[in-house]
Amino acid sequence: MKKEDMVMLISAEGFEFVIDNKAAMLSQTIRSMLKGGYYEMEHRKVNFPEINTIILEKTCQYFHWSHQYASGKETEFHIEPELTLDLMMAANYLNT
């Protein structure tokens, strides 16, 4: 894959998640950052100092799951109950 087809999302602890650009575009926040002429657009990196690694990893999994099953195939995305509140806050921030 080409570099412009990928995006690196970086958690508060510095863990890096490289995901497909189309999957990342599910987030209006990420989309705005990557299309707005910012540092993120040039380097294809987005830092999230307020989102911890576990939550960002689950968010990346959701982006891929949602992108893969957007065609309407019925399938479930499992969320551990103890992550629910933090995931909801991240989803709100990411405008997902």
C-alpha cells in the first residue's frame, strides 16, 4: 500500500496504530485533520494525547470492522463492558 493510503494514530502513551485511510475517514475529526492542511495531513500522523492505548486500539478495530461491514452484512462488534464509557467518550470526541 502507498503511504497516502495509510494513517498513523498515536495514543496518549505513544503507541502507534497504522490503519487504512478509508477506515480512518469514518471519523469526522480525523477527516478534518487530514484534509485541513495541518501537520497531520503532511505527515499522515494524528496524535491523541487524551485517548489511552486500549481505547484507541479498540477504536481502530471498530474503524476496520465498520469499513469492512458497511455493505450491510449483519455481524456484531464486541465491546467489553468495562470499556463502554471510555469508548463512548472517544467516539464523541472523534465524531464517529
